[in-house]
Amino acid sequence: MIIAEQLLATAYDEAQLGLREGGIPIGAALFDSAGNLLGRGHNRRIQHDDPSVHAETDAFRAAGRRRDYRDTIMVTTLSPCWYCSGLVRQFGIGAVIVGESRTFTGGHDWLAEHGVSVTVLDDPACVDMMTRFIAERPELWNEDIGVAE
Amino acid sequence: MIIAEQLLATAYDEAQLGLREGGIPIGAALFDSAGNLLGRGHNRRIQHDDPSVHAETDAFRAAGRRRDYRDTIMVTTLSPCWYCSGLVRQFGIGAVIVGESRTFTGGHDWLAEHGVSVTVLDDPACVDMMTRFIAERPELWNEDIGVAE
């Protein structure tokens, strides 16, 4: 049996790695339905000056080319933004596990409406991590989600 | 005055560049509202074995970090898929110019519903380019839009 919290641990580790690099602490990982890791990654806006690398897109890239995503699970520390929600919908990723959606809510309800299995864990460590980051670096956070000044 | 067809020419050049590289011929470019080029790019799934690089995400990356996208125009040879439509919505890109949506329709109507200025040009050269590619390499095309076998 797949334990969602165990899968989240990998995404959380990625977020913490990003934080230690001076980046925005959001991590993600793509697994198959047996719980095998396919790819993991984290937001690299600051580290690479690359606005296109969100945690989910980084994990998706790390998993390489695939012909079928229906059997995969995208695990992310934070509710996926519209960009990352669009990724999940377009590629038919079957399930999404969300660490928390208190500090930000993207498109996970929209994904559920379109048949994606969505689980929101409301994980206290994920909430704490983003709450601190947003309080300390609001300008970076707003930049990362496209909120203009 | 900004002529949509002139902006499309840059995206089309990118698509043709991708085709010559052996890739999927979709190109895009991000401009400001005065028509200044901010970034251009093309799909690199084949070239880099990277499923995360669609034309629009490549152009977005090439434009670098920005604090405000409301004044920008995303020009793409093909209707943006949900992944790329989500990018436009999340970052508040103000306008989208689509070369064609005959061979594929993604989320451009959804973007229009959410306040994005959307123009579909129905450009014959863009239609011809994708029609040929899809006929010649259907497996690559289906892979790129997440259609499983």
C-alpha cells in the first residue's frame, strides 16, 4: 500500500534542499502507482534565474520522456499553481498529492473536476516551511506566482 | 501599431528551426506591448529529450525573470496546450496570439474567459507545418501532448 506521507517526504526533502540553496522551498516528485520514484525536483527560480522551473516541472523533467502518465502520481509540497496544474492535466497524470494548500491554492480543485485523484494532506511541516518563507521573502514569492507589484 | 502577423513570423522561424533540428515544429516568442522581443524559443522534446520544454515555456524561460507580465504578448504557432495555457494564466501574461488551432486546440478559450486577450490567426503556413508533422510523426506528436497509446 502506498502511504501518501511517505511519498511527500521526498518532495519535502527537495524543498529543503532548495531552501539551503537560497531558493524558494517547494519540492515535488513523480512516482508510479507502485511507489517507485521516477523523478524529483525543486523550484530553481533563484538558483538558475529560471522562472520556468517550478518544483513540479523539475520533477517532470527529471522523469524523462514517457508515453503514458496515467499510472503516475505527482507529489508536491504546495498546491500546484495553474502552470503546474496545466502540466498535470495535459499529460494525464493520474493522481496528485498536495502537502498543503493553506499558504497558496492553485488548480488542484480544477484537476479533481477533470478526473485527477487529488489528496491534500495539510502537512504541518509544509505549512510552516512556506509560511516562514513568504513572511521573510514576500517579493520572491510574489514573483514566483506572477503577482505583480 | 503592432501587427500580429509580424510577431508570428518570429514564432514561425523558431518552429522551422526546431524542425531542422529534427524536433517538433512549434515555436513561440514573448514580446512587450510595444513589440520588443523579450524571449523566443521552440519545443525541444526530441533535441534535449526534455518533455518539459514546450515552445511557450522555452520562450518564457528565455525572457528571464520578470516582476510583471501584464504588458506582455505570448505568440505561438499553435494553440497552447493546458500546460502552456496554465503558464499564461499563472503569470498574468496579458495577450496571446495563436498561429492556428485547426490541428490542435488547447486552452486558449479558457484563457479568454479569464481575461487574456486572445487572437487566433488561422495562418495557412502554421496549419501546413503541423499537418505535415502530425501525418509523418504521429507517435511523437501524441507523446508531446500526453495522448497515451
